[in-house]
Amino acid sequence: MDGFISMFGEPQGIIISQLIWATQYTIYLSAIAFLGGGLFGILITLFRILPIRLLNTAAYIYIWLFQSLPLLMLLFLLGLGIPKLFGQDIDPWIAASVALILFTSAYLAEVWRGAISAIPQSQWEAAEALNLNFFQTLRLVILPQAVKFSVAPTIGFLIQIIKGTSLCYIIGFQDLMLIGKRWANSPVPGSEPFIIFPIMALLYFCLCYPLARLAKHIENKTII
């Protein structure tokens, strides 16, 4: 903090140091959402492609439900509505993590199902001719081809997760958005919204732009 104060003075140095400090929680929550949603998304994807009608239907309903609900509504329900209904407090970390994992898993499952569906049916038929079962075909033939179609949109959705964490301030999650809004609403000279929000935008840009470039690079290589 002292370095920022000596560089920018007060209160700007304090503001910048606190915003950067809060950014780490945006990163942590994004990682939890991506990893948790990814693991759950793998299971939902498997249910969508297995030749079992009951599992197909259950996975379809799950994806339809959580793609239809806005992320903000999920946060309200898990962070404010359910605790109010049962008279129990839920830690904002838990509420935000669960909401983002549900939201992320539904979208990633559909991205990955689409990548698998992009593989020609002839690949499945050729594997069947080699006497490979469903899981052998999936592991040895389909997934190695589907990965190249799914990596770029998966990274692209990670950017949406990072930006989506900005909604979690509404349930009291201590991230970049919440700290920034507190400073923007404070009466301290030098913390006006036209100063705070551009700094916040720059920090979000620094998180998202490298991922956007990586997704574009992978997409170009896939096309080639």
C-alpha cells in the first residue's frame, strides 16, 4: 500500500491498492466457478450424450433451467431468498460459488455437447466397426477431435464468468465491484465515480483481454 500512496498520493494510492487487493477475490471466485462448473458440466455433458433417454431428459431440463434463469436471479435466490425463507444466514462465498457453478455448468455442458455433436456420425460408425464400445469410442476417437472445437469457446466463456462475478456484490461478496462501489459512493474527495469506475474497468480489462487473445489465437489455429 505504501508504494501506491507514494506513487499516486492520497486517497488515490489507497483506492488503487484496495481495488487491486479486491481483484484477487474476483479471480478466486472465477476459478471456483470455472473448475466447479467444469467438473459438473462434464457430468451433464455425459448425461446428454449417453444413449439413455432418462439421463438425456434430466440433463436437458437442467441445462434449460439454468440457462433460462438470469445469473442475478440465481444470486438473489441463493444469497437472499433462501436464507430469508429458512431464517439461516448463508456466507456470500458459498452463495456466490453455488450460483456461479450452476450457471457455468449449464453453459459449458452445452458448449461441450455441441463440440461432440460436431464430430461426423461416420466416426462413431467407424469405431463401432472396430468393435469399440461407447466409452472407448468417446475416449479414443471422439474427444480428441472435439477438444479442438471446444477450447476456444470454453476460454471465451471463462471471460463471461469473470465479468459475471461483478454481480455478486449484490449479496455482499467482497470483490472488485463491491469495493469499487463503496469508494464511488463515499464522500472522500478523489473517489468520485468518474475516477473509480475507469480504474475498475481497467482492472477487468487486464483480466479478460489476455484470455480473449488466447481464445482468438486458438480459434485461428483450429480454423487453419
